[in-house]
Amino acid sequence: MSTDNGSRQPNRRTIAQLMEDQQSNNDIMPLVGGTKVQRRVQATQDLLLSDPYAALIRIENKFKTKPKEGDQLVAPETCLYWLSLNTSNRIVTDARVYDLAEHMVADEWHNTFNPVIFYTGDGGKTFILANGQTRMWAGWLTGCTVEHTVRITDDPKVLTHIDDHKARTVGDLLSTKKYANYNVLASATGFVRAYQEFEPPFAGATTMHNGPHFQRGDVLEFVEDNPDFVAAVGEGHRALKWTKRMLRSPSMTCALYYLTGLSSPGSSVFEKFWDAMETGVGLEATHPVLRLRQLLIANMTAPKRYDSLNVAAMVVKAWNLVHAGRVRGRIAWGASTERFPSIT
């Protein structure tokens, strides 16, 4: 795509205005009101996949064509039809669609031959849109017919790549499986596995950066095999809004929430500990959670902050004291002299 920056209007138009300008078929598949910022297009994609027949029945059959290889003009109705095949892609944001839509409306779109890619695993009977969803949404919403290069492959590895063959993140892969809070879930998985699968935990690392890392496929397999973990991450993500800020890491907060729950199934200590972490209400001056909160709150604005692994170790040490019914005990962690504490 090439653009003429000198011709761009100073006031950027919204997607709704672009659709109105082009008099697109938005009465067939209009943007729905997403509850998250920059997620209206994704919410509409989800609606399309939930009932593709409702929208596609209103499109002429001549536009509902299977993809074929080569450079070709793609009508907006065909874009929508191909989007009904968009069952294994990462989350698409409004901003990404908007950028392309603006150029299409201004007649500044040029095919760069970065292909729209379809995957078929059955010799061409069915297809999955593997790359190009942003361009398809821009074409549909603006009503523009533009040229695209289309490629078809039977290599399933294409489903783990996006945009110019750049590898998908773990979060991208989890989003294709429709997991909520996919980025938090991806990072929390790495934390939990680094704690559980190494002796000492985190393979003796003194910083999170130097700890173990995992392949994308391994993380996805762990998530799929551990529904209780997924549920705990979701619960912690919803309940611990302030704690996530204190720890400066939603994923680490949720991972610790899950791990401490494993160590005390059915115990009231678990709920009391995390309620105290979140609110700080009713804690005596010597209470381990109050002392931990004071350290974490100070750390939020400190010029030199604790490494995230250090923060995690302090949370574990505070948990161990509370779980054991003790008040006195050291919370600070000496990374160079202590191994990462085990959750007891």
C-alpha cells in the first residue's frame, strides 16, 4: 500500500463515517456496539461467525465464491463471505481496520502483493482465512472493490503466522481459540510452569527475564489441559484490580492467585489473604499483608523498582506467613542469597 501524505485530510474520519460516505452494505452486517475499546469490528466478526447464514443469505450467490489463487479484484460482498471463513485468526482491532479503510476510501490503496492467505486441509473443499482479515473488513465496511493477491496453502503452519510471515505471539494463538484475557493467560502460563516444572523454581533465576521460557505450542497445550487454571486466571483478573496494579503485572497476580489456591484447597485463608491484599482493611501494623502492601505501594513510584520475580517472591513469603498463622518473619527476598520460596 502506498499513500500520498499530502492529500490526507487533517481530520480523520470514523469507520461509521467511512461507511456512510461509501453507502456500503452496512444494513446487512453493520458494526455492533462492542463493550471494549477498539473491539467493535471483532464483536461484529464474532456475530458473523455465530450465524453466518443470517448475513450471507442477503448477498447474491455470484459473490459467494471460493478463494482462488492470483491477483484479483475483490468485491465487498466477497470480503464478507470470506470473513465467514475467518475462524482461526487473532483479534482484530478497529484501528488496524480504520487505517486501511481510510486509504481505500481516498483511492490510495495499492496492492503490495502481500497475500491474503487461505488454508485448506481437505484439498480445497473448505477454507480458513489465515491472513488478511483486516483488509477484508476494510473492504466490506467501506464498500470498496480493490485488488488483492490471494494464495492458498495446505501447510497448517500458516495458522501460526500473521502479516508478512511474522510469528504470532502466544496471546495471538490463545485468542484464535477464543480464550478470554488471552495475553494475561499466556504470560500467567509461563509463570506457573516456570514455578512448577523446575527445581529450584524458575531454574534458580534471580530476575524474571533470565527465567525459563516456553514454546508457543507448549503454552497452548498447557492451557487446553488445565481448565481449572484458566478459570482461576479469569477469577483473579476480575477480582484483583488493585492488586494487579500493586504487583505491576496482571499475569503474575493471576498466576500467584492460582498457585496459592492449589496449596490450600477449600481453605478460608486463601480468600482472606487475597481480600486483604486487595483492600488492606482491618490489618494490624505487624500483619504480613500490610507490610507487603506498604512495600509494593512504595515500589509503584520508586525510581528503581523491584524486578517482577522479586515482587513475586515477597508475595509468596507473605502468603507462607499468613498460611502458617505467623506474624513475624522477613518478607524481603535476597535474590543472590536465597532460592525462590516454595508456596506452602
